[in-house]
Amino acid sequence: MSVLEVEEVKSAYGKVMALFGVSLAVREKEMVALIGANGAGKSTTLRSIIGLISPISGQIRFMGKRIDRLPSRAIVKMGIALCPEGRKLWPEMTLKENLELGAFSRSDREGIRRDLERIFDYFPILRERQDQMAGSLSGGEQQMAAIGRALMCNPKLLMLDEPSLGLSPIVVEKMSEMICQIHQAGTTVLLVEQNAFLALQMSNRSYVLEVGRVTLSGDSREMMENDHVRKAYLGRKMAARGQRKV
């Protein structure tokens, strides 16, 4: 069953076209990666899905219902959460307050309390930092908080926009492990990553987005062997992996 279906979506910023007919699907309990270079339209795709941009044409369906004309608030209430690029926490609020704001559309207090504890279990450092101002956290801690905030709306689909951006390799490795744990616990994930090697390692299926169009799609392991993907997105990583095997 497809949780999300995006069909021939075209989106623009004013008169500047950004997406030229993007189509993709995410099935229940999958992790699907969307990879591509800067400016390819990856973030625009997520913003179109969540309702921050109204598509010019095409359709977006979630759990079988069309959502491409709904406001963001309604889409979030239906069960889609976006962890945006750049984290976008409220720096002068505590970490815990930022997490609680992620549950703005919910009224089940006991469920909110349980989900807060679940996030602290995923990211134990956040429990220690919960009363600290979000702006004083490290980059890795802020990214954990941003993911946690998105999880606080108890989403059926979690969309992550460049979660590894600006983080050290050690923190990226830890972050990817946590995202995989969240996915393995049953959350469906749509992952946008410029780090194609990481995204393909983590995901079940993937799409390549180039200049606002999907140019390739398929099983992520098979995509890692695709000549175009290897040359355009995995060159150094694949070379480094080959050197380690020798």
C-alpha cells in the first residue's frame, strides 16, 4: 500500500519553475531516499508535499486522499511531519518546549507524554539537555531535537530534509543509526540527502532528482551499482570503499 503518491507535480517560486512533473511513491514502512545535487528540487518536493508551496499542477495523495490543495496545518494533522533543512528551532525556548510544540495539533496528553519519553529514549542526550535553551545546543543536538519535534506529532510519514548537513562524520554516523532505529520501529520515512552514499545505504528504494525531474528510480542497493549514480554522486565514496577492500 502506498502511503504517499506524488504524480506529475509542477511547482514554482513566483515565475521560476522548480519542479517539472515529479512523480514518486512511498509505501508503508519503507524508507525512501530522494537524492540529487544542490538546486535539483529536493527540498521543493518536500515543501510541496507538506503544503508550504502550492503545486501548479499534478496531484499529491496521502493514505488515498488528495492533499495538494490543503493547508499545511491540515496535512500535519493527517499524519505527515517535516524535519526541515537547517533545523529551524526556536533558539530562545528550551529544548523541551521545542519538542512540545511539535505536538501542537494533538490533544491526547498521555500520548504526548509517552512520545516525549520515546524521543528521550531515542536521543538520551536530549533528556539531559531538556531545560537548556535550544540556541545553546551543539549542531548534532539541535538536529536530534528537530527530528524529535517532528516525531512529536506522531506521524504516519516522517520527511527528513538534509539531516546530515553541517554535522561531523561521527555525529552523522550516530544520527543515521537513530533514523534507522526510528524506521525499524515502524515509521515510514522519506529522506532527502545530498550525501547520496549515506542515503542509499539507509533506504529501501530511491529516486534521483535532477533539475526538477526524476531521472532514475529503483532499489537502493541496485542504484549504488548504476553507472550514472556512481559517477555523479558516489565517485569519491566508491573509490574510497574500493581502496579499503584492497
